[in-house]
Amino acid sequence: MPKKKLGKHIIIANIIIFIVIMSVGGVSIFLSWNIQHNGYKIKEISEHIVIVDEIHINAYRLVLFMHHALIDPSPIYSREIIALISSIEAMTKKYKAEEESELYSASEATTQVGLVDLILKDIDGLKELPSVFGEFTKTGKLDKDKVIGLEEYAYHIESISKDINKIHFVKIAKFQDDSIRYMWIVLGLYTGFSVIGGFSIYLGHRIISRNIINPIKELSSATLEFSEGDFSKRVHTGSRTEIGMLYKSFNEMAEKLQEHSDFLKKFNEELERKVKERTFELQEANEQLQRTQDALITAEKIAAIGEIATGVAHEIRNPLNSLSVNIQGLLRDIKGTCGEDKCRFYEITNLIQYELKRANDILDNFVSFAKFPEPKFMDNDINQIIREVAAIISPEAEKSKAAIDLSLSDSIPVFKFDRPQIKEVLMNLFQNALHAMPEGGILKIATSIRGHSAVIDVSDTGMGIPEKNLNKVFMPFFSTRDKGLGLGLAIVKRIVEGHRGRITCSSKTGEGTLFEITLPTGNG
């Protein structure tokens, strides 16, 4: 059993955090309520200041009108004075009623209400002014000394109103100071709680990361490696909580799984080894059988073709030679009799001689294909051979309005191959490319090195080969030209394969054809 309960620790930490948050929140709410209360009080006192200020202004106006009345005794001023006295009295009583309804301390209530009572006494003194101005209205005489004496009451009202507002300003200042103090306390609590909270969060994160998150990550990583088949992973921790128990259980499970995995691995390796041995033996036997079978079939075909070629050449060449000799004699006779120009017999005889020569060439190609000699390997430079063949066909290319583009790599080493046979391959491919471009184009020959093989690319921009004929181009006796025997590319393939190489053909109708030859350099 674990010595420490991880869940219990988390619950205790959450309770402590909850208590602290509630305490700080409660204090903040209480202080915020006080700040709001002080705001309301400041608003009420501000309204009282406005009332007292109006009393002060009206008292000041009363003094002004009394001065005007002394200078110019007019019924207008007397009416204004009476109206101002009534207004001051009404506002003073209103203010007193509001002040008495407020819950102030005994000393504050005594001071402010006492000042208001003094204003009311001064107003009572000013009430003699209507009788003075009434006498003035009847007699036309104004008792200026009386008016000047009553003027002191108005000055006294002004003075008292200023004193009352001073008390109000003191109260506002007190409420402001209290509010500012409360705000600083709230700010201090917020700052302190933020710092302590941030540190607590950081500390809690470190503790949780070290004791929970990191162990779980390590366990998750180990589980992922398990899922990929690696059962050698073990996890270690000094935790005495449930995490430690989980690690212990994981390691025990890993031990058992690794034992089973090692057993299965050894069993599979032994089984795979035996299967590979048997498979390799079967493949080797099958390949040997296939090679032997192919060699026998090829040998039989070549032997049959060789016998046929020998017999045909022997039976046909003698009469062809006899015909050729007779035709040459006949040409001399016809030439001596009627000449070469406009002689129908001479043209027919000359055509017969051309066809005899063509038949003889066909026999030579057929015999060459049937009795193909083994290559004689000697060190040669493939790029030099390509330049020589390009120079040979250059006049034919100029005649066909075709350009020859050589792109030969200097990285190809000198290697062993049969110079005449490879030269024949290149000559055949170059001539085929020129025949495919009767209206001109580009014959491009490029060489490169690929691994331990030399690669020769022969491409043209001619008419191309139809897709249906691509798999037939290397077959004997297949040709798309009217006068072609169809042995050229077949001989090319035999030469390349005789050099343990490979040749491929790719083409698009209307775009051109590419032949790629790969010859081993013997460096692998």
C-alpha cells in the first residue's frame, strides 16, 4: 500500500486555496462596499453644498439689491428683496430638514443645525425689511439707517453659509481619504494575493509536474514504445503515492511481456531463418532451371536459324552470284549497243542488278544474326566511339537537315567492351533516328554514369513509334519501313545483352523516340 495518498493531498490543497480566496474576497467586498458608501455620502454632501451655495448667492444678491435700494429707492428693488428673503428662508428650512434626517454624530449635528438656526434668526431679522419698504411705499421716505442695520443680517447669512460649506468640504475630504485608504488596501490585497498566488501557482505547477505530470508523461512514452514493440523500457520514480504503485505495476507487466516477447522473437527468428533457407534454395533452383531452359530454347532457335541460314546462303548465293555476273555482262552489251541514256533495257537490267545486290545484303544480315560472334572485351572509351560514329553519319545528317547534339559526361571511365559491336549498335540507332526525321530535327546523344554502369541515351524529335508497336521493336523481322528486314534492332539488343547490358525504348507519336542503353563498367 502507498504511504502517501495523492488524492488526500490535493483535497487539502484545494481547501486551503478555497479558504484563502474566500477570505480575500470577503475583505475586498467589505472594503468595496465602504468605498461605494462613501461615494453615496459624497454625492449627498455635494447636493447640500449646492443648496448652501444657492443660499450664499441669494444672500449676496440680497445685499446688492439693498445697496441699489439705498442709491435708488425703487419699488422694483423692494419686491426683489422680499422675494430673495422668502427664497433664502425656504432653502434654509429645506436644508435643515435634510440635515436633521441624516445620521451624524452628536457633535456634527449640533454644529451644523446650530449654524442653520443662526441663518433662520438672521432671516427673521431681515423680515423687518418688508415693513420698511412698505412705509417707503406709503410716505415716499426710506429709512436708510434701518436698511443699513438690517444689511448686517445678510452679511451674516453669507458668512454662515461659507462656514457650513467648509464643514461639508471637510466631510468630503474625510470620505475621500477613507475611500483612498480602502482602495490602497484593496490594491495591496490584490498585489499581495497576485504575487503569492503566482508563486503558489508556480510552486504548485512544479510540484504537480514533478510528482504527477512528468511521471505520467514518462509512463505515456514508455507505453508508446511498448505499442511499437519495444518491451525493454522501464520507468523509475521515488514517489510513494499511487504514481509509484502504477510505475511498479508497469515494470512488472513489462518484465512478463518482455519474457514472452523474447521467446516469440527467438522462435520467429528460427522459423524465419529456416523459411529463408528453403525459399532461397527453391528460388536458386528455379532461377537455374529457368536460365537453363531459356538457354536451351535460345540455343535451339539459334542453331536452327544457323542451319537454315547456312543452307539458304549456300543454295541461294551461288545462283545469285551467277546472275550477278551475267547481269554485269548484259549491262556492258546493252551499254555498247544503245548506251545508257533513254534505253529501257538498260534501266530494267540495272534495276535487276540492284535487287540482286539487295537480296545478297539480306542474306548477309540473316547470316550475321544467326551466327553472331561472341564479343571481344577490351578497354575502350565510349565517348570517343560516339564521337567517331557521329562524325561518320554527319554528312547524312546534314543531307536530312538534322542537327547532332552531343552531351557526353567526362565522369565515365574507360571500361571493357567490344569496340566494333558497340560501334555497330550506335550506327544502327543513329541511322534509325535520322530515318525517323525525314524533314529534319535534332539527334541528341547523351552519356552519364549511374552507379557502376554507363548510360547512353539516343533520342530524336521524329515521328515516334505507335504505342502498340513499342513491345515489338526488338523482335526479329519486325520493321515499319517498306524495305527494312527487321533485324537491325534485334542485332542491337543481342549485342547489348552480350555485354551484360540492357536497352529500353520509349516513344510518343509526333514527339520522338528515346533509346536508353545501360552497360556495366566493371567497377562494381
